[in-house]
Amino acid sequence: MKHEPIGALLGDVDQALLMSHVERISAVDRESGEPGDWQAAEYIVGYLSGIGVPARVERIRNLVSSPISANMQLDDNSQVP
């Protein structure tokens, strides 16, 4: 099987369809582990599956830091906000 250079494939990209996917996914608040994150993932899986590309969402256990504020204390005890 001969592979085409990526440049040859770019002409096959439907820019309007691609942009509609970007707009759909970017319209959702996708903070890690939140409902919007899963909605975006399921949308992508649904689309890919619909065109015959095997896809699935992998669930992993991880810790996500989402600090509201932070500061740093220096050796001279001054603080940087």
C-alpha cells in the first residue's frame, strides 16, 4: 500500500465540516473530569464511529489540580502573589 504525502491529503479536508466540529466542541466547558469534558469525548467517539473509525473513551484515574489562587514565599520570607 502506497502512502500519500500529507500535502496530497489536505485537499480532501472539508474545512467547513472541520470548523463545525471545532465550534461544537469549543462551545462546551471542558474542564477535566467534568460533564462537558465527557460530552466532547463522546461527541468525537460518536462521529468517528459513525464514519467507520474504531474509537472509544478511555477512563483513567488521575488527580487534577485546579487552584483558585496561589502565592510563593521566598527565602527572605517575602511573598510573591
